[in-house]
Amino acid sequence: MTDFKTKYGPWAIVAGASEGLGAAFAEALAKRGVNLILIARRLDKLELLAAELGNKYTIEVKYHAVDLADFQQTKLLVSQLECTIGLLVYNAAYAPIGYFKDIAEEDLSKIVDVNIKTPLLLSKLVSTNMISRGKGGIVLMSSLAGTQGSPKIATYAASKAFNVILAEGIWHELLKHGIDVLATCAGAITTPGYKTAQNTKDAPGTLDANTVAEATLNALGKGPKIVPGFTNKLAHFFMGRIFSRKFAISIMHKNTKDLS
């Protein structure tokens, strides 16, 4: 834990921290003694989480309401922080569910803003100071949905494919500067958003948020990508290496067609 704080502290930004996986990342980092900057849209949830973690652990917690679809707003906030950022965990995502013909143009644009533009430019922003310090870390949340085309969440899946390829590329580039980059390709996670969207039983390999957060932080520094969970590792292998693309896409549709 001390080594983790030395490498990735003293402060971590958790983007999309209000609940679910973001809150699980916040607590996992708090356990490791890292001070937190929690950012998301919902100030009330951030305030409650910050109070809980501040009382439970010997850390400092700051929180700010910010629209992660607006990078200029996000950049202004992060640029004005008077603390040293050793780790960025970008967990925020926008995932409207529906077939492509039914998704509004503004929703497609927001997917790009939240899932691609802001994690890309925020990684660039925080890595600049990390390079000068010679240490730090960046975690980008991807998804098994990004392994192949995923009907009914097609644009979301494409954005997650972008994040894993970005993470792999900058992992190699930033390693020589002492910065670890990791993409987490998660399967289904029992978050409030997933429970709302899932009309039937949980998908195979579904994990709880705390398990995914712990697996991710434990894997930081060990390579560019992690797939948490044995079942998900098998699925990733077969979908990406064994099955034809046509068959993999049809399997994904069987898993996404009941989402709403």
C-alpha cells in the first residue's frame, strides 16, 4: 500500500465517481492511502461519498461537480487544482441504449465527448506533470463490448475500442517516463446503471464493482490491459481469437438485445 501511494499519489482523480464502479475505485484508492479528487455531474452523491470516505480513512477528499461532456470545463477545473496528481482513473461513460437508427445525433455526439474526447485530452493534460515527476498512472475503463461490433450499443462499444487501443499505445510511450497506463476491459458490472438497463438475469461473468476496482489497481504497472474475471477472460479469448467476427457479433447481439 505504501509503495502504491508513493508511485501513484499523493492525489488521484476519479472521473465518474458518484456511484457504482467510480465509487468503488474511490474506496479502493482510499484504502491505499491516496488522497482523492472526485468529479462527476451529481454534486449530492459526490458530497455523500466524500464524507463517507473522509470519515472512514485517513485521507483528504475533494469533490467537484463537472460535466465530463465539456472538456473545456473539465480542463479549467483540473488546471486550477493546487495538488499533485499521481493517478487518473477515467471511469465516466455515456451509453444510450438503442439501435443506431434510433439514437439521436446529440446522443451520438455526447458519446464521443464523454467516452473519447475527454479521456483522451485529460490523459494528455495530467501526463504532462507526471512526465516531469517521472512517475504516475492512468487507468482508462474499456469494455468487452469493444472487442467486436455490439448491436444496440454500437457507438458506445466503438468508443470503448478506442480507449483500449489508446491505452496500449501510450502505455508503451509513457513507460520510459515512469508512467503506467492500463485499460480495463470489463464485462458486465453490477452497478446501478447496469441494473437499470438489464431486464433479465445477469450476463455470464458479471462481477461486482469492488472486484473490478481491486483487480484493476492490482494490475497497474503489470501491462497495458486487464480483463477482470476468469469467465470474461475466456469470453475475450474466444470472441477475439477463435470465433469469426460475424459469429462474435451475433453472440453480442444475443446479450444486448434485451437491454433497455
